[in-house]
Amino acid sequence: MHPPSIAHPLALLCRVGFEPDLIEELKAWFHARGAAVTVDSVQPAVVRTGPTSAVPRLTELVFARDLMVVTAELPTLGVKDRITPIGAALDALGPFSSLSVLAPDSEATKPLAPLLGAIDARLQARVQPGSAPAAAVWMLAGTHAVVGQAPASGGARYPGGIPRLKFPREAPSRSTLKLDEAFQVLLTEAERNALLRPGASAVDLGAAPGGWTYQLVARQMRVTAIDNGRVDAGLMASGLVTHLREDGFRYRPPKPVDWLVCDMVEKPGRVAELVARWFAQGWCRAAVFNLKLPMKRRFEAWTLALQELKALTGKGFMVRARQLYHDREEITVAVVPERPGAPVGTGAARDRPSRQSEKRGLPHAAAPTGKAQRPGAPVGKGSTRDQPSRQGEKQGSRHAAAPTGKAKRKR
Ligand code: SAM
């Protein structure tokens, strides 16, 4: 395995159309470290860098879904035998504990799905369970592969940054998957266990028709849903939802709640300011919110919104952000207390200076690990999740455009 001091190019995956944003983000990251590294994109959903020994943690990037330290580029594979050269490149890595074979999530690479399965089936035997790094093969085209490994700081929780979440039949909007994914990707297992517990209280700003509220109710949480629009009748029948037709920017909770979630379509700075106010007032102890980014300069918009949240990181909270797989022209942000067990509204978590969060830095402080918490009894009877197996999380072939359940309703 190559020591980190050796410079390698990096390859990163993002949502199609967001390459300029990831490029800008990476340039800012390298610039802040005084590293002169080229960054560009010649293919949808893929961003490449020149050789660098400075490697960002995936959790430090908002617009990247996955990151590979590239140790071999094979741009002219023969169609008759791709396995021999790819296998040799993998062998050169040394032992590896898992292997993912995937293609960028784009229209052009969709037809590669069967090829990925075939390559994966031939290469999995090389995996040696243990603590060695994760290896990856990304097929950029049918005869073009990059081979490498996850960064030492850890790769994507799900290969290609694509979780397989099943759309729950009873959920009133596809948007439900955004909050589900946010809980899986932006929270650690310990945080999910401590914060998403039955009986916890939540406010959902911009709740209608109720996709996010559904995720909270599925975890047996009590939700105040704020929206002038109609909230799904099935959710209301759960007895766990109070619907208030109020303005989310004016609403004040009568007493502190465990969770604030917010999916209102508004300017990112305005939403970030609102969330910052909720924490400053001690109205909530954790939050997940969506920032809509319909503008051209999305990285800049996020950087400005982040300014509104910066004060929280010195007050016992961690701020993490990511363009999730289920996000479109938007990103999702989580604010979680460093001590998830601290009681709500006491200010206990807020007033303690955070050396940990300073050290870890924004926007995403810690790589989430561990298995997803199974939600409590969902509204209705359908299963809410098609949780990947542990093995499936770590390895296995997956086209980055793998389907994630059928959406019957629009967001
Ligand atoms: N999260 C919802 C779901 O999963 O079903 C979808 C929310 S939708 C993207 C945005 C919602 O925000 C709309 O229902 C809209 O009525 C609401 N909204 C926008 N501005 C609002 C405001 N100032 N106060 C309350 N709700 C607002």
C-alpha cells in the first residue's frame, strides 16, 4: 500500500451538473493548504485532480459522493480481457479488505451495468477480509478504468455515495428519502440511537405533504408539522402529528424540542440564519435541513450560508453537509450536539467550547459509521427499508445509477 506521502491523482464522483461546484470546492480546499494542484472534469459526474499528497477527507467535501486515490489508469483496455490488467493493478495495491466496482452515475455509463457485474464477480476473490484499505475500480467507459483505494481517512459509506433505500409505500412524497439518507449518512450510529428515539419531539418546517414527517413518525417521534399545505391523512391518523398552518419563519416552539427539520424552499442564507437562531435560542438540540441551490455559484452560496452556522461549532455542535444522492439542486445539512445524551433546552451542549469540532473542522466533522438504526413501527404496514447487508455496504458491484426503489409520487 502506498504511504500517504506519495503523490497520487484523485478521482471524485458527484451529481451530474455539479462538476463545476466540486471543482470550485476542491480548488478552495487545496488553496487553503497552499497546494498547487490541477482540478478539472472531462466527463459528467467525474472530477479529477493532478498528483497530490494532500488528500481531503470525503467528509470535508459537500459536493463529492465518493473519492478514490488513483494508483493506476487503464485507458485502453482490450474488450477480450479486461480482468488481467485490472487484476494486476489491484494486486499492486497490496492486500485490500473490500472491493467496489462501479461506474459514474450518468446517462452515458448506464449501459455499463452488466459489465460491472461481470468484472466484480471475477475480482471479488482477491478481497482479504481484515483491516486493509478498501479498493475500488471505476469504469469510466467500457475500455477505460481507474483503479485505486479509498483515502486513509475513509471512503464513502456507500460505494459511489449511493445508498439503497427503499421508498416506503405509505410515504406521501419521494422527498422522504432525503431525510432517511441524511440520517444514515450524516449521523453516526451512536447519534441515531441517542437522538432518533421513540418519544422524541420534532418540528418540521415546510412539512407538506409529509415525506419528512413520515420519517420522524416512523421512528415513533412526535411531530409538529408547520405548513400552509395539506399534510397526508395517514400521517395525521397516526396521532403523533400536530399540523399548524403557520409561517415557518415566524413559528416559535412553546417549549424546546429534540429535532428541527426544515425543507422550506427559500434562500439558503435565510434558512441557515433561521436554523442558527433556533440553536442560539435553545429551541432544538439537533437539526437536519435542506438548502436549495438553484443558482449558478452553488459552492459560494453554501460558503455564505455556512457563515451563519459557524458560531455553532464553538458551542458544542457539529455541522455536516453533503449533497446526498437523493438531493437534486440542493444540499442537506445536519447539526448535531457533540454530547447527544445531553438534555434538550438545558444549554449544556451549547455552552461548552468545542475543541473536537475545531480540530475536525467544517463542514462534516466525523465519518459516520455503523449500521442504520431500524425505525420503529412505521405508519401503515409496509417495510420502510431495504438495508444493504454489511458486506453489500463494504463491497460488491454497483452501478452508481442503481435504482433505489420506485417513486410513484413527485416531490
Ligand atoms: N419535506 C416535504 C415532504 O417531504 O413532503 C416537502 C416540502 S416542500 C419541498 C416545501 C414546503 O415548504 C411546501 O409545502 C411549502 O408550502 C412549504 N413552505 C415554503 N415556505 C414556507 C413558510 N414560510 N412557512 C411554512 N411552510 C413553507
